[in-house]
Amino acid sequence: MQTERVTFLTTPGHKAALDAFARESGMSVGHVVREATSRYVAETAFEDEEEALAALVAEVNLSLPKIHEAIDSMIDTLDRTHAKVDAALRTMGVRP
């Protein structure tokens, strides 16, 4: 794995807490920071995805009444068409 150095400034108290956490967890400070930042980035991206999903759901909810209306209209058209075909087949003697 190729790595690059990242430097950040923190308070002495935060650095001591980070060192202690890493030591108690059996990890290096670098590993703890990589894990923490990876989780932060993933959670932030997930929040953005959640917002996009919420907007998409809102759009679908607005569209559903129109979709239902269109489907109901298609069903009515098919029912009328079936009745006409059935009547024509009866007239021709194909159906009793």
C-alpha cells in the first residue's frame, strides 16, 4: 500500500487521549486516525445519499396519483376493447 503523510494540529490533551486510545486498542495512532476519517467520510456520503433518496421518494410520491390514474385509464380502455372484440366474435359466430 502506497501511503502519504498527513499532518494535523491538535491540543496536547487531544493528542494524549488519541495516544491512549490507540495504545489501549492495540493500534497505531495512524491506524486510529485512518479508521476514524474513513468512517467520517462514509457517514457524510451516506447523509448526502439519504438526502437524495428523500428527494427521490418525494418525487415518486407526487407522481403516484398520476401513474394510478393512467393505469386505471388503460384498464378501462382494455375492458372496452375486450368487450368490443368479444361482441364482434359473437356476431361472427366464433364465440357462443
